[in-house]
Amino acid sequence: MSLEPDPLPPGEEAEWIRAAQAGDRAASGRLVERYWDRLYRWLYHLTRDRHTAEDLTQETLAKALAALGSFRPGSNFRAWIFRIGHNNFVNQKRADRRAKQPLPEDAADSETGGSQEASVENREVLEIVARAVANLPPDFRAALLLRVDEGLSFREAAKVLGTTEETARWRVFKARQKLMKVLPPDLLPPGATDQEK
């Protein structure tokens, strides 16, 4: 899990949102393009099912675009859209009480370059970490991934998850504690041992 930098200049996303609210389809398309992979990755970690994650991502983005008029300028758009995704996930989970599925073989991306042995080793490490994260309770997993993968603050994660900031902070703390019990220190996600404020 790594936090990727946001290459978008400040204010540009806000311009896209205003344009999309005014009916600009190209701006709506840019927003979908910007959030598709992020939402999909997060929902995949929650559902552990590629097709379900794809369906939920598509549904989330469709609902977000339909409700774009209700988005308040100045609010955190990423937290708003992830909140819609979380609601869709909870609704899907309620409607479909399927048994947990094993981690698919293609869950970890293969690394390019280097020797084949290094690639196999990297894939094995990613699978170990992915399994450990997948075994976390869903509430802990959702909070941790919003914090580590998406870089949301505890307040923003709390809004997405419909809980208090203290509860979001506690869930991330407990998720990290559980990971520290099952993973060697060199396999812990970045920041897993940080004491955050």
C-alpha cells in the first residue's frame, strides 16, 4: 500500500466540479477518470471480489454524478465520493450475504524489471500483506485503507464511514495493531507504526 502523490494542481478539480455541475460532460468524464481507479482499488479491498468492486465503482460514480448538484463547493470531494461508495458497499453487503471468497490469484500486480525471482518474491510479499489486510474486520480494513491508500485525514475518513473522528482513529489504530501481530516489521504498510495525531 502506498500513498501516491496527487499531480492535479490545486483548484483544478474544483473547476471540473463546477463545470460538471453546469452540465459539462467532458468535466464529468475527467472526474470519473480521476476517481475510477481509487474507488475500485478501495472497494476491491472491501469486497475482495473484482466484479463486485467494478459494479460498486460504476454505481458509485453514476450516483455521484447524478447528485453532483448537491455537492457543496469547498467540501472535500474525495471524501464525499468515497462516502457514496461506502454507502453502496454497505447496501450491497446487506442485500447479498455471500460467503467470504479467497483472495484471487491476480490480486497483486506483478512487478516489472529485475529478475524473475525478485518478481515472484515481490508478488509473494504483496499477497502476504493483502491477505493480512483482507483478514482485518471490515470496519478496520475500510478505515485503514482510507487513511493509508487514500491519505484521508481521520476526520475525512470518519465522514466517509459515517462515524466519529475518534472511532475512525481507533479503527485505524486497531487495524495497525492487528497487522503488527501477523506481519514482520519489514512487511508492514508504510506508516503502520507511526503514532499519528
